[in-house]
Amino acid sequence: MRRFALGMLFGSSLLLGCTPPVAAPVTPTRPASGSAPSSGTTSSAAERSSNVKLVSMKVDMHCPFGCYPKVKETLEAIAGVENVELAEQKKEGEIDNPKVYIKLNGDFNASVAIAALKKEGFESEVTQ
């Protein structure tokens, strides 16, 4: 079934004269070297520093056609999230690197994001 779906996807893109977009890898930024880290909590890097503009999360996803769009939609509905990108994958049509990069435009609460993904059936964690 997956092969049929992939065939239809690529066949339609050939007929339309376009190719599927390829997500460029995004490297999370680090806070300036002069900023002091906050003391011993389990909060994410985004919660500790206002200089952070990107956050990465590992999300238990299995396919780029059903899982990733739902993860993207769920995360983009959270306050402070501007955009969500899937990390670069080794094979097209498969998720072998279940990491997403989240571009922020305001305050971001990682606990809220993890809870929202869990409600949709996805286990997740903030990564560095």
C-alpha cells in the first residue's frame, strides 16, 4: 500500500512538473556565550534563554505522510511556535531521523508541546 501511495505521489508530481520539496536541515542556535544558564530544573533550552530561536524535539513518528503532518499541525497550534520542519532523512518517504526543528516567535513552553503531542498519540522529548 505504501509503495502504491509513493508511486501515486511521484507520478502526480511528474505530471504536474514539480518535485516534492526537500527540507533543508536547520541547526538550532545557541545562547550567547556571555549568558548564564539557569539553575537545576528540567526545563528546555527555549525556556531557559530568551536568545533561543530554534528548538529541536525527538518525536516518535513512523511515516512522513500521516505522522509528520499531524505532528506539524499540533506543534504549530501552540503559542510561540512559528514553523515546524522535519529533519533531513536518509531515505525519501521514510522517517529514520524522527527529529523536528521548531522555529519560535515568542515564549515557548516545552511541557505544553509534549502534552499536546502525547494527546495526539506521539511520545516526544526536547533534544539539544
